[in-house]
Amino acid sequence: MSDRLYKQQGSRYWYGWYYDANGQRRKVSLKTESKALARTKLRQHEQLASDPSTHQKTERLGDALRHFTSVVLAGRSAGTVDSYSKKAGHLNRVLSPKTRVGELDREVVQAYIATRVEEGAALSTVAKELTVLRQTLKAQGIDPSFVPSVKTGYTPRLRYLTRTEYDLLVANVSERMRTFLHLTCLGGMRAGEAMALRWEHVDFDAELLHVPKGKTVGRTLPLLDADGSATELREFLAGVGSMVRAQAVSAVGVAGSSPAASPILGPYSYHKSLNEHAAKLGLQPLCANDLRRTFCSWLKQAGVDSMIVAELMGHSSTRMIELVYGRLDLASKQRAMGRLPRRPAIRRVK
């Protein structure tokens, strides 16, 4: 077997190759610097390829979940990996990491569901945890069809800010909260994307804002409209935001960092402050997704095509726009009704 182990240039880990059940040659990173351990891992890959049931009897749930979150999810955004890891943590805690994956059955999983519900977990949360379990089992070559589905009764939120509510908030919050509102409501960013944004992502020469990759893909937002006029977001970044940039420039001599690398917002505990302001102004409670929904709803109410909105928000399809984010107001529905064909005047025949 040693002749099937090798190291790639620049890597400290061992790699190996084997033939799967269809006779196809497979290459795999064995994620270890120990040749002896690499040999054992390669043998396990061969056993799984030839007889998945062997792996079912030996693999522990904790190891399977760790493999899923660290190997299968490799390359996914940090936010996605963190979300899956938290769900895997509940599976580990309740089912025990020492449980053999081959010992899991429908009854065991139903007991897990009952335990999580008793702990106060929402059904929608439990459903996501079971999705992680199914994907983990699939990664181990195990049929996950015994894992039951959970009916969540999920109803997307309707909350978004009207223009009047937005203007009221912006006029009565701190500079930092105002920045957060601009980036989420006028830039359609997730909270994590807004916090990760730096001045180097703003290109005033090309009039573009580059939103770095977060939960989904990175994307580029134009800072000018079709007529060449500055968008409200551009005016904020160039005007009120110039004070932040000036502070970043003055800090260069102290910290020795580039102003371009300075965050526009940075890490921010926004939720409590946002809702304290909302309550003072007589507004309904808000979450970050409601602010992102505001961006989407305003565009949809202006008649913008869903595919364009999806691209501006970093989605690959219009499904989330139509199901979760896009909300139409009464005026939009009235305009639609007004486009119905009118009854023509009919001349009465005597």
C-alpha cells in the first residue's frame, strides 16, 4: 500500500489513491503527517468504497460530523461552516459523539426530536439540525431516508421599513447605527457583510462598491444610477463616510495600517440598540433580515425585475426574493390592478 501514498509539493499531508466499486481511480487527501496513520485512513477509504456497511459499523457520530464540517464543507464561507457546526454540536450533545452511525435509526432520531423540543428548540431549528444529520450520513455513504421530516409551519416575516420609518430612524440614531442602516437598507447587505466591508471595497473612480464574499457570493453594486446620478448610498459613503475615512487616515501614523484596509463599520452589536431606538420612535421590533427585506421590497415596489434584485442581494435565483424578501405595498397592487384592460364602450343596438 505504501506505493499508493505520496506527498504533493508544498504540502505536509499524505495523499493516496485507491479504486472505488466501479473501478474508478480515486485520489484523496488523508489529512495527516503520519505515514502509518495515512495507511490506515487509505484502507478505510477502500473499505467504504467496496462495502459501505463496514464503515457504518465502525464510524462514530462525532467523527462523522467532524468530517462533514471540516472536510465536506471545506471552501464554504466561514458563516456557513459556523452555522452547520453549531447544529452538529447539538447532534453530538444529545446523541453522543461515541454513538456508532450504524446504530442510528428512526426511533433514535425521533427521540432526538422530542428532546430538542422539550429543550425549547423551535421546530424550524430542529429541521435544520436534521438536514445536517442527513448530509453527514450521505457523506459516509449511508442512506439517510430513515431520518424523519419535521413539519415546521414556517411563515416568512413580512416586516420591512417604509420610507417614512427609515427616515425617522436615520434621523434619530448614532452615526454608527446610521452606517449600519445605509449598508443594509440601501445596499441590501447581510449584517456580517456590512461588518466585513472596508474602504478598499469602495471604488469611487469606477463608481462601484464590491461586497466581499460572505454567506453566499461576493457581488458588485453600482454607486450611480442609469442617468449617472449618485445613489443615496454613494452620497452617504462620500459625504458622511468621509469623516470615518479621515479618522482612518489620522490613525495610520499610530497603527501603521492602510486607511483602505480600515473597516467602514467593523464588528457591531446592533440588535439591542436598533430595537431600543425603534421602541422610542414607536416602531415595531426589527432584525437585520428586516433591513435587508427593506432593500428588496423597495426595489420590487419600484417594479425592478426579481433576477436583478437577486443578483444585487447575492442570490443565484429569484426563489428567496419571491418567498422571503420581496414585499409589495398597496400602491404596487393598485398599479397592477390599474393595468387590467378596461371595458370598452359598447354601442347599444336598437
